[in-house]
Amino acid sequence: MTKKVNKSGYVAVLGRPNVGKSTLVNALVGEKVSIVTSKPQTTQLNILGILHNRESQIVFIDTPGLLSERQMKYNSKALNREAVNALSQADLVLMVVEANIWKRADDYILEHLKEINTNAILTVNKVDRFKNKNSILDFLKDHSNNSQIIETVPVSALYNKNLSRLTTVIERHLPIQTPKYKEGMITDKDTDFRITEIMRERLMHHLRDELPYSVECQLDHFDDKKKIVMIDLMIRTQKPAHKKIIIGKAGKLLKVIATEARLEIENLLNKKVFLSTQVRSVKKGKSLRA
Ligand SMILES: Nc1nc2c(ncn2[C@@H]2O[C@H](COP(=O)(O)OP(=O)(O)OP(=O)(O)O)[C@@H](O)[C@H]2O)c(=O)[nH]1
Ligand SMILES: [Mg+2]
């Protein structure tokens, strides 16, 4: 039977940091397009994750976590701007919150939606954390009553619960229009970006305090002409002390991080990888980018 894709559009996935936006986009798309850690503000740029269905093409925009003005720190102003930018493109919003937890930043996001008058599906994530489903029902009732919220769907992105229902609800609210992306295309980001993001994820996972936020990764060399892909990655940090921590005693920590990153890059490329990593500290005030 031929495919008849007639509904398509951009769906901005908004929410405060750590509610599971990237986990949700990856689960919906069926591939890891966006990195995930247990630390807030992991996502730093808007990333497209494209889901091709029989009758629809849903283009999710994973965004950095939004914070209210009072909570701003590090580079959160720029991250907020990036997330709000996604709204200008969006046909629909998935507002992601955590089950049974409602914070000031959630109200702040609702205010934003009201200002720009965009409809949102309230996606209540991490329902797996609660055995008592009645408490979730009460939470859904309490927070669905808002003029911008058109539907409410409880899900668990991590355990793939209720995601097909969420897709059906999204499709219902998408405009009828020709899809913009070719079938098979799952993200707007190239392989270079995805490789550096894998390394950043592994660094964020292993580092503590402010350190995860002060590292940048850059791909210095990529050669996939031979059987083994040769990759050189540069990790840049702002202080020599940070460089020492990342490398660890006798290079132990960097070895663990690089091994985890290599395995994931091999998975992405479907090829064996030889990964060489270097850590360099860049003086304060200088751009981390070469
Ligand atoms: N128990 C549970 N944990 C989840 C679920 N979804 C995500 N998580 C966890 O929540 C943490 C944050 O997940 P992310 O997907 O990085 O959250 P995010 O909203 O993209 O975070 P930022 O990019 O920092 O804004 C990770 O430790 C995930 O494993 C879920 O459905 N259930
Ligand atoms: Mg994220």
C-alpha cells in the first residue's frame, strides 16, 4: 500500500531542565538524536528529531530546559533564548513536566505560551515513579485547567509507556500540509555534531559541580575511508585545574570517558572506531572555540 503522508508540522518540546525532554524525543523518534544526563541543562541547542509515520511527519524540536528569571545561572539566558526561539517555528507545543511535581518554572512556561497564544499538549512524564496512579490522576486534574492546554497525556519516556497514544494526540492537532523532510532523515544535526555531543554527554555524566558546564568538545579529525574510523577529539576547558580533573590520576578518568564515548560512536557509525582525545585549557575570557 502506498503511503499517504498528509499531516506534518513542528512540535516544540518545552519544559524546565531535567524533566526528560530529550529522553522523550529520542524515544518517540526511535533513535538517540539528543544527549541525556541526570544533570540539568544538558541540551544546549535546539535539535530536530523527525518521526516518519504512515500518515504524518512530526518534527520535534528538542530544546534546552527553560528557567524562570529568578533561577538564571551559568549561560541560562542564552539557553532560554534558544528554547523560546523554537516557539516561533512551532505548530504545536509539547509542554513536558514531571509527574506530581509542579514548580515555578512550569508556571513561567505557561505564561510564555499564553503570551504567544500557542496550543500545548501537557505531557506528564516519569509516571513510572509512582505506584499510586490516583495521585497522578489528581495531578492531571489540577494542571489541565489552563487555556493553552488542549490535552493532557501521562507518559514514561524512559520505559516507553503511552508514547503511541501521545503520537496519536499530536497527529490530531497537526496541520494538513506536505512534509518538509525526506523519509529516512531523523535529525538536522550532522555526524560531527553528534560525535562531539556523545563526548560531552560522557563528560557531563562523570564530572561534578560547575565542571560539566565548562567543557567544550571539538572534532579535530575524522577519517572513515578505512575499515576503522579514525577520530581526534579535543576537549577544551577554562582552567588548568579542570584539565587535571578530567584526565584524572594516571589518566584513569579520561580513559573511562573516552572508552564509553568510543563505544557509543561505534554504535552511531556502525563501524569500529579509533578515538584519540586531548584536553586543553584555554585562558579565561578567550573563546573556547578555535
Ligand atoms: N524515572 C524516569 N526518569 C526519566 C524519564 N525520562 C527521563 N528520565 C531521566 O531524567 C533525567 C533527565 O533526562 P533528560 O532527557 O536529559 O531531560 P531534559 O529535560 O532533556 O533535560 P535538559 O536537557 O537538561 O533540559 C535523566 O536521568 C533521564 O534518565 C522517565 O520517564 N522516568
Ligand atoms: Mg535535554
